[in-house]
Amino acid sequence: MQQSYIMKIAFVGKGGSGKSTTSSLFIQYLLKQNKTVLAIDADINVHIAGLLGIKKAGEHALSEKNNVADIQKYLKGENSKIKKSQEIVKTTPPGKGSNLITLTSHNYIIDKYAQHFTQNGYYMYVGTYESEEIGTACYHTNLAVFENLLSHSVLKSNEWLVADMVPGTDAFSNTLHAQFDAIVLVIEPTPEGTSVYEQYIELATVAGIEDNLYVIGNKIEDDSDLAYLQKKIGGKLLGGLELKKEIKQARQRDIPLTLNLMSKNNQKLFAKIVSLIEKKGVDNEKKLRLLHQLHKKYVAQDYIIDAFGDISDQIDLSFHYPQA
């Protein structure tokens, strides 16, 4: 197991569960711990910038058509397994000659598409629907370039990629569930919240990534809320975040979130999450093997073959992620 690279983490949950708020505060927590963080907003609603006090630039959306072509061209590099950069699909794995994405200075993708919002903080966003796409596009298409970014990114020790994801269980409709070292499910103490957990744990078990799923409660008002979640979820529940009216009031005044809005207990829960994930470590080779399996499955579909021909040979078994 490669322990030299950490850590890609996704925050998921149903709409309104507070995952964007939670992921933004978690990003602030990591920055306070002197981690280097690449924050990526992969939610169609694009809330992270406002929550972190970042002014986003529209031309930097990863899923904008020209940007997708530019990113694909860069990622292809000298990879001979890929004939044309336009043949990069969401499951296309890196191979020898591929250009990888790092947080080191002068990386093309980071320099062009990321905003350096603090000394150790970088921000990217996938993008949302454009007016001309209404009734004709699916947001999953927008996420394809994000999947490429994840599979081609290499983070060194003390570096974290934190993504705020689309609501619900959409991560299992593509390769995203296989790309993260940890998936943190944010749920409210309600039947609707716990039903999302039931869906997630079932899908995670089938996909073989149940060990990567972590669960935290949100909007906890009293001990009965936490007891309800513990009864429904059991050992997977790491704890709960208290409902803080100060957070809502800050956003009503358009004030970015800071850790000062959180209780000490909530920050201890973040510390627990970091400790558990770092202790578990990273297995990049396992993720790469899973990506290879998903690629074979995805490109065997008729509509992919009709569009690109047989691209199953994009897999390079001789490629391994570099050691730090």
C-alpha cells in the first residue's frame, strides 16, 4: 500500500443535508492544520465559492467545452495508448506518457484552472448548466472531466483534495465512487436522511468500497437526534454536528464561513475524521485496478463503440502512480 500520497475525499448527501456547508468548514479545518487543500465544487449548485469567500471566474469552469478539450489534450501528453485526446472518456485511466496533475508550482492545470485563495488553498469548480443546455444536457456529462482530473491527479503527503459532490447517490452512476479514498456521507436525523444512508451502504458494499464510507450526522439539536442516528446506523456513525444558528445568520449576511462559527465538539469530530482517514492510508494501485475494470465495462457499451470504436486498449498495465 502506498502511504506517500494523501488524500482524496468527497462529501455527499441528499439535497439540503448541509454537505456544502460541512465540506466548506472541513476545508477551513484542514487549512488551519497547515494542510494543502485543493477544494473542488462538483455540485451543480456551485456553493463552495460563496461559503469560502472566493470570487469565482466563469471562464474557469472545468466542464466548459473549450476547457474540456484543453484539459484532455494536456492529460493525454505522450500517452501512446490514446490515439487522440478527443477519445478520452470519463473512465480513461492514466498511462505512461500521461501528464499528471499535482499541486506543485507551475502545473499547467492548476495554474490555469485553480484559484489560489489562501497560502495553502486552491479552488476549482466543475460548472453548472448553461442556458443553451436546458432540456438537452445531463449534468453527469459535465462530471466526466472531473473524473479525468481525479484519475490523473497525484497528491503528496499533507495534501488533500476535498470535493463537494452532487446530491444523492449519483456518484455510483460513474467512476467517482472508485476515485476517492474516503466518502463522507452527511445526513440529517430524519427517515429521509437515513434512507440515503441505506442506499449508500448497499451500493458501496456492492462496489467493494464500503470501508471508504464514513457517516456524520448534521443539524443535531439534542441527544435524541444523535440517538436516533445511532439506532439507525450503528458503528458507521462517527458523530454529529450541532445545529448552529450562527452559521445560517452569517450566510444571510453573505459572510463566508469560518471555524469560529463551529463549536469545539464539532471541530473534534473533524479531527476524528482526519485521524481515521490518515490512519487508513491510501491504496492507489487498488483504485487504479478498479478504474481499469470500470473502463472495460464502460467502453463495451454499444453507444461508446459507435462513437469511438474499440478503446478498451487505453489501459496501460505497465503504468503505476509515481512514488513521492
